[in-house]
Amino acid sequence: MFGGPSEKKVFEFARIAKECGADGIICAPTDLKAIKASEDTEKLLCVVPGIRPAWAEVGDQSRYATPKQAILDGADYLVIGRPITRPPQAVGSPLVAMRRITEEIEEAVQNLN
């Protein structure tokens, strides 16, 4: 799509977005490392959907990461839907799911410091 491998095109689009004055982008967790590793795009805020804790179903996501891995790879904002709104029965309620995800995010942030 768009005339090249997705990894190269995502980086190219991120660079163009920055040149056009964008403060951030939406990107897959699998693209974070490349975007944050480049001097051209490292300061872009990255909003990242496809976040799935290890205990959640992957569902229709083909490019996903755990909250911890996304934070460690440079995500600024995480988009987490179904793992919270429809957690597995073994996890319990959405409130329990949210608490578990929050703990995972806190652990990742501590690892960054």
C-alpha cells in the first residue's frame, strides 16, 4: 500500500507530518521504536492503539503490544478499549481490568526512570 513496505511508509508519513507542523501521530506499537529512534521524528507524540495486556485476547489486532512494552518503546498515549470494556471472565470486571493495566503502566514508567 502507498508504494512501499509499511515500515518505511509509516516513518515517511511521520516525517511529513512533523514537517507540516504536527505535534504527534497515531501509530502502531510495532512502529514506535523506529519513530522514536530517528532524530527527525523522536519528539513527535505517539498515540498508540492496539494495546493488549498479556491476559487479554488479541482479537482483530495484528500489530499490538502490552501496555508495558508500548511505554518502554516510547508511547506517549495508549488507546485501550476492549481489554477494559470486555475483559476475560478470569480477570473479572472492567474496574479490575483497569487496575491491572494501571499497575502494568506504573511498572513500565518506573523502569524508564
